[in-house]
Amino acid sequence: MIRILLTGPPQCGKTTVIQKVVARFPGQAAGFYTREVRERGRRLGFEIVTLAGETALLSHADFPGPLRVGKYGVSLDNFHRVALPALEFRPGIDLIVVDEVGKMECLSERFVAAMERLWNEAPVPLLITVAEKGGGLIASLKAKSDKMLLTVTPANRDDLPAHILKLLGRAIPGPGPNP
């Protein structure tokens, strides 16, 4: 089964590519993406948005606690409650989307285990954004031989959704998507 990884520097358009693919994907997609939380032009954190419409704060500059990435406190409780159920394969799902595998998400051992399970067992394509830099799961996914790794740049980000939809169209049964 096809495993597509999107990587690139922060703010290169990885999430936008994911959103465009999901919007045009003809089947049923599950999973989540992350969205910046901004106030008066300043980024204060990130929230998880499932493809079913659930949201929860993943991180915020005002979150206390020992789990921090840069200036952001990270809430694994919110992440586990909202993101992990969105990654469970169910009949009728044709694609699982994970945006993103980054430092915050990798603080969760449960997430790391869920990703390994998905990679090895999901009977559907996976579309995953992965941080440009990092060890652990980030490096492990990039090192896998059974994946397609695409780097998102400002020059290619507008063309990538159609390219990815064509790749997915070859991987799922049925008529395939129209790019």
C-alpha cells in the first residue's frame, strides 16, 4: 500500500497541500491536520483538527508544564483525546492523513506506537507530513524503504495536490480521483 511522506521547512505549505488533497479526494479520508493559533498576528500555538471536525489545542505559549517545544507547552491529554482516535482505521476509510509527525506529536509514546501500527497494518494509503529535521520517529519514517518522500517547496506546492491525487488514484480501487 502506498505511503506518501511530505516534508519541507516550516511554513512551506505542507498543511495546505494536505487540505487540498483531502478536499478533492473522492473517497473517505480520516486523520487530522494541525492549524496555527494566532492572535493579533502572533502565533500562540497549534490546534489539532480532525477530518471529522473535532478540534483541541495541542500546544500554546500559555500552557504550563514540563512538556515544551520551544516556547509552547504541549497538551498530550488533548492530543490523545482527539488525534489518536482519528488515526484508527475503520471500514469505509480510503485514506489516512497525519499532519504532522513533528517534535510535539512525538512527545507521545502512544502516537509513536499508533504510527508504527498504521504504517505496518493500515490496508489503505497513508498521507503524512513529517518535520524536515528530527530523530526518532521522524527519522525512522524517512528511512523506510516502502515510502514515497516528496519535499514541498513554494515552487511545487501548487502542483503537488494533483500529483498526489494521481498517485492515490492508482492505489485505491474504483475510478480514481480527478486531479
